Amino acid sequence: MTGTEVAAKAQADVIEQVLVGGDLSKLTVTDRIAYYNKVCDSLGLNPLTKPFAYLTLSGKTMLYALRDATDQLRKLH
């Protein structure tokens, strides 16, 4: 395996941990921001109002919906 292939496999492993396990702790800061914004976009939430906070439970870092998220979702639906 080349260095590029190893890096791609490592990145794929991190993405799998996020998508399947919900663990954001292995993401870089840039990737975490991108993920946060994608989640907000997919739900129609304004990321500038801080609808989510990061929460660490059982060693996993995940997004936790705050009141602003539920208020925005209520207005949308």
C-alpha cells in the first residue's frame, strides 16, 4: 500500500466511526465544523444560532441538540 492509500483507508475508518458509531472525537476541527454545518443544512437549521453542542459520553463525542434546535424545528414543522 502506498502512503496515499494508507491515508485514504485511515480517513475511511474515521468516516465509518462517525456515521455508524456517532463518534466525532477522531475528526479534525475542520472536519467537525463541516459535519456540524452539514447536519444543520440537512435539518434546515441555522448553524450560527448554535443549535447543537458537543457532548462526550462513554468516550464518544457526539452532537447534542439544544433548545434552539428544537425551537427551530418546531417552527419548520
